[in-house]
Amino acid sequence: MVAACGGDSDGTSLPGTVRVLAAPPFSDRVLAVANELFAPYGITAELTSDVTSADLLLVPNPSSSNLGASTFVTGYWVPVTGLSNPATGASMEQLGAAVGGRLADWAFAGEVEAPPLHVVVPADPPPPLAYWWPEETSTARAISIDAIRAEIEADPYTLAILPLDAVDARVRSLTVDGVDVVFGFSAGYPLTEIASIAVREVENIEFGDLLGNVAIQMADRLAAPEPAPVTMRATGDILPVRCAYERMLELGDPVHAFRELAPWLAEADITVGSLDAAISDAGEPFGCVETFSLLAPEESLEGIALSGFDVITVATNHVKDCGQAACGDDAFFDTLANLRAAGVAPAGGGADLAAARAPAVLTVDGVRFAFLGYDEIAPHYHAGAGVPGTAPLNEAYLREDVAAAARQADVVVVLPQWGVEYQAEPTLLQQELAAAAVESGADLVIGNHPHWVEAAEPIGSAFVAYALGNYIFDQDWSLETQQGVLLEAAFHGAQLKGVRFYPVHIWDEHQPAFADPVEAQQIMDRIWAASAALQ
């Protein structure tokens, strides 16, 4: 055993100094934490490069024989690929084989066409490949993180392994051994870096006990926080009207359209919808007839509540519809009141222009989310000074409102009703407005109205889904209008970490369900084909 630094030979007193060995990038943080923890004992910590004299030694990625109470996770890593790559996950064994150059293509991920596979990793910070796969000799190219992003954009079948901090909506994250660190988290996620704080044996029992206790406390302080994603799920156009309404009447179930997917939607921390109708008993709904006066009865709110919606944009082109008889603005005001009574915050509509432009704000796990709704389609329903209605979509309002919302919230989500019906390609105006929203501080833009799925794209670290298609509607006269996607977004704190789509098919003119794999891929192919054509 070695005598403690500065301690008396009889081992009855504490030293005045402890020596800590920790290499960058941990050294400064380790020293600060050590000084904080030793200060109550009148002990100062200092860094040393001498292994033999170090009282505390931070060991990165220790072997299993050196794990103990002072072992902690220092970082999480994530395998990622391009947004249009349909792969969802890989095992540690498959990832190791890919890194070692033993996999030539994506057949391991179930890819039918099995495109060629190549692997890139960051040069800085470098991932601990030899720690994860000691039997593999890496063939992965090491390049900058910016170069990795550019390579994935050019070739969505690139496989990269990135630190969690570098993951955002420009890439598609993959699960590892079935564990998802971006959209969810469970203990045992394998793609981590760890460290352990080793304690030098000393003769002074009191000092030895102190070193052991401080090592455990240091591990708690230095550990990377466990990922705690806030998930958001959003739908396309919700229209429980016309034939959808009549089908539910026939079934004697006013929420049948919502039932299949309601549990999945309600699981999210935040559920967002786009209501392209009024919900009110001020008028009388039409049944299964051709009409553009789209009113749903108030009992439709049961389906809204069952689905766990938290925010719904009412900035749509049918929100003042009265059905079979005129009702003034009664249906509109009822819709706002009914949503609030169901615990749903309406966005994009109000008693006047200021109210319509004001954001709906929610706080989840300490993160403030602001939602802004806008309508481009129905100027006759737009709000004005002293005039109730929806928020008009124009660039001036959009820039001003998004910037103001970004000052009061951590995340800004814009929900526009825009574009041209029945096409997958967004207009140039949609693209310009999306860019303006992001430039002004929006993190996520989720559009609707075309009744088809449209293109999607990242803009910087933000993401734009131009249209999610139909969610509940009776348009069974084309395949495209019977299809849509649900969008899921994951936020870690205020940072958008990823998005993914879940294709749906609407059955019997009213009820959406997840599409089968073949149809789901057809829907996604249409989205990515339109995305590739964006100007």
C-alpha cells in the first residue's frame, strides 16, 4: 500500500491535497467536481499525469472486471442513416459486422433491393469502436460530422454512428438490439461510452473511505443524463363529417372513426391534430351527400378526447361551416369552446385577429412548446380587427408571430393549412413560407389541406412536413385520398432529435388504421419522390 498524499505516517489525519488523473475532455469537469466534493474536508484536488501517484483515476471504457459502484455512462451513440432509408434497427452484432466491413449491403435490415452499405464515423469525437467490437478491425471512414451529414443527404443508405448530441431531424436514427435511445429509452442500451473512477489503496482508513465515497458521488455528478425524450404525434386532416359521420351513425358508435388509432396517439406526450370542420350542435350535419359545408356534431369530441389530443389547429377552411342551415359564427365559437372543454388547446383561431395569431402554449417536462396555426385557403373565414376567425397565412404575420413565440417558448411548431389539393408536390409559396418560419425560429412545420401526403424535408436542424394527407375523411374515390401518415417527433429538451412517419389507410370512408407494409412503403415512396423534386 502507498501512503496517502500529505497524510501523517500514523494514518490518523486527512491530507491537504488529492491527485486526480483524467484525460481530456473530462479533465476540467472532473477537477471541478472533485474540488467541490473535497472542499468540506479542507482538501484541494489537483490534476496529475502520474498514474502511480493518482488518488483517483478516471478510466474510460473499463473492462467488465473493473466495473463497480463508481462506473457511469459518459455518452450515448446512435446509428443513423438517411431519412428515406426504410431500415429501422440493427443488432450490436450487425453493427459490428458493418464496421468491420463484413456486410456489403443492407440485406441485414430487411431491404428487398439491398443497396450497398458503407460506414462512416466522426473523426472528432471518435467513437470507441474497439471497445464495442474488440474482435473487429474497423473499415469505417472517419470524417467530420458536417461531412457525415452531407454524405447521408447525398446517399440515404450511408450508415453512420454519431454521438447523441449530434443527432437531429436531418437523419433517421436506428434502434440497437431493439432499444431506441432517440424516441424512447430503457436501461441496457448497448451503444454507450462508460467510465469508472478507480481509487488508490491507502493506509489511512479514514482517507480511503473518503476517496471511495467521493468516487461514487463523482460518478453520479459526471454521468451523462439519461435520455428523456418528449414525443409528439400529429395527424393529417380530421373530418368526421358526411359519409364518415353517417357510417358512425349506422354503427351506433360516434367515435368509431377514432377507435383504431386512438390508443397509439394518446401514448404521446403531446398529440396534435388538424380539424378541417366545425364541431358544433348549432347547425345540423349533412349525411353521406356531396356538400362542402362540413359540420360534425358535438359527440365527435368523444373521439377527440379518446385520442388524447392536446392541441388542434382550427386555422382551416371549414371551421365556420354550419351544415344544413346558416348559424353565423356560432359553430366557430362552439368549436373553440368544445375543444377547450375537452382539454384541447385550439390554435390559429379566435375572437379577433390578435387572438387567432396568439400561440397555444403547453409545458411538458419543463419544456415550453408554442403552437401557431394559419390558413391560406379561406380568406372569408379569416379574423380581423374585431372579427372572429382564423389566422391568415402570410409571411409578415408568420415571421412576426414565430419570432415572438420563440421568445416565450423553447420549441415552436407551425401548423399551416396551405397548398393545392390532390398533389404531392408543395407549391413554391409553401416552400418559401416554410423557410421563413424556420428562419424566424420554428423547429417543426406540419402542414395539411391537400388531402394527399406531400413532400417533407429538413431545413437545417428543423423539419417540414408539407402535408400529412387525410386522417379521418370519406374521400374514397382515389387511393391517395384514402391514405395519410402520422408524424412522430422526438424532442430532447428543446432539441428536435428526430422524426418518423407511420402510414395509414382509411377504411369504409371513415376509420384510419396503420397501412400494411407494402402499402406503407408505397406511401413513403411517394413522399420521398416528391421530396427529391423540391426546388
